Amino acid sequence: MIFAAGSSDNSAVQNEPSNLYDQTVEQIRQYVEYLRDEGTRELELDAESARRLLNKTPAVAPKPVPPSAKPMQTSPPPPRVAAPPAQPTINAVEAEKALREVAKRVSVCTLCPLHQTRTKTVPGQGSSHPEIMFIGEGPGADEDQQGLAFVGKAGQLLTKIVEAMGFKRDEVFIGNIVKCRPPDNRVPLPDEMTACLPYLKEQIALLQPKVIVALGATAVKGLLNTQTGITKLRGQWMSYQGIDLMPTYHPAYLLRNPDGKRDVWEDMKAVLEHLGRTPPPVKKQ
């Protein structure tokens, strides 16, 4: 089948086709006119091509722009705006206020027998939005008198560790599994830890630390509910409520076993690497 593309008979086609045949003829007419405008004088159309025309309306080609015409001016695409960084669910000011409320409730807590022998409760202290949260076992005699965590000899050693990592004490948060001193500095009993743990969980949720450092076997047992000893667990990354946790020796242990300081420092270097930090240079004496 051959159509002459140089002319078309418009009289044979109704302006508004009303059936499939008329629609098909209209499509063919439009296509032939398009080819005529493009300079085509003959078109060979086989049966298969005709069937395809029944199912697809030919596209209308855009008219060429005369050389003298000016190109259309288009606006440049808008610059990409970087998405804002994810914001913490609670800001530092709100967290500090909420932490004071927790400490207020701790101060009048009578959920376990430890309240009967305490002098002061020790809720913990430090930054309200720290990168690192240190968690120990429980208050000692000095902490019981002052109401502050880690202020005795073990606390002084912890301060040196924190500073060697490049932080100040008030840039981290320091707390304990239990908020009251066990008599004679004994290990907290399971029911005592269970009673006090909700306060600690609330603090962790408010602080949102990037890393938790569990100091000693009691802290690891209280947080992870494991019977595995600290010697086997230290230096291995764990997780607590979705937060990376590093178990290591308690500073009180290091006072009795100075050789363990090297292991603790290796653990702290791993924490710094995890945070994308490096230890500051050692100051010359």
C-alpha cells in the first residue's frame, strides 16, 4: 500500500470522527500530513504497520525553530539544600531540667533497703548531652558524704582517664548502677539493682550518650544481665538499648592492680576511635 504524501483529501474525513474506522483514518491523515511537512513524498505502508497505527496515535513532531529566533530562556535549577542534621529528641536544656527531676525523685526514694543507711543519694553528674556516659557500681564513703559520683580515690583516677582521653569531667556524665551506698561498700544485691535501674534507664534516655562505658563487673551485670566475668568481656563492644557499650575495669580495681591500666587505656582508645577522635598528645611534665 502506497500513499502519496504530497497532498491529502480532507473532504473524505469528518471533523469529529465517531467510530473506530473514522478515528483510524484521522490518525493516518495526521501522520501523513506530518510526514509531508517533513519532506516525505512517498510512504510504503504494509499490513503490519497499519495494524500498529490502529493501536498508537502518531506523535506530533515539534516545529523547527527558525535560525533567527532566539533560544528560549530557561531558569537555572534551584540549588540543592542539604537536609538539616537529625536533631536529638530532647535538647540539652530540657534534658538538664528532666535530670534534676530524676535526682529529686531519687533523693526521696525508698524502693530498697539502701535508703535506710544512706547519708546522701548520688544520682550522678556531668554534661546533659555527653558523648560518653561512665557507669560504675555504686557510691562509696566519699560519694555518700558529698552526694557526687566518683569523688574518692577511684574517682580521682577516673578523672585522669577522662582527661587523658581529651575530655573534662563536666563534658561526660558519670553515674552508678545504684544511687545509694551499700553498707561497708559491699556489692549491690540483685533486688537493689533492680529497684534502682529504672532511674538509670531514664537518665540514659535523657542523656542520649553515643557510648556507654561500663566500669567493672557489677555495672556490666546490672546493664547486660550477664554472669560472664569482666575479664572476658572487657574490650569487646556490646550494646545497651541501642547504645554502643564498652566494658572495662573499674578504677578501684586499677588501684589494687596497676597492671590493668594498660588494658583500660586500650579500651578507651577504642572508644575514642569509635567516636572519630584521637587521644591528645601527652603533656610533658
